Amino acid sequence: MKKVAKDTNKEMKHFLGVLNEMHGENLKGIREGFIIVNKKLDSHTEMIGSLVENVSVLKSDMIIVKEDLSVIKSDLKRKVDYDDFLSLVKRVQKIEAKL
């Protein structure tokens, strides 16, 4: 009976050793995967940071463009269409001819 217990104990130690080794290898693979994922996340963080900087530059450029467009719009409101101007010239000439 003691021999059977010793054999069972020996088999159990062997089995647990194999399980421990498999578990260690799996954890090693997971650890390596996390290292790769962390490197990718770091590179993506850097890319996002540069994109945010570019967006802030573009935002300030767009503010300048909007201001310039508002100036152009107000200047265009003050100008008269050429066809309207010609019709006014003809009307003034007719009025002057009658006087």
C-alpha cells in the first residue's frame, strides 16, 4: 500500500511539474504579447500627439481664414455689380438728356 501511495505521489509531482511548466510558457507568451501591444500603443500615442499638434495649427489657420473671408465679404457688399452699374449709367444719361 505504501508503494502505491509513493507511485501516486511521484506521478502527481510529475504531473504538477508539467502543468507548472506549461503554465509558465503560456505566461511567457502572454508577457511577450503585452510587450508588443505596449510598443504599438506607445507609437500610436506619439502619432496621436503629432496629429493633435497639426489640428491645433490648422485650427489657428482656419481662424485666420475666417477673418479674411469676413473682410472679403464686407468688401464685396460695398461693390456694385457691373451690369447694375451700366443700367444706372444709362438711366442717368437719359435723365441728363431730358434736362
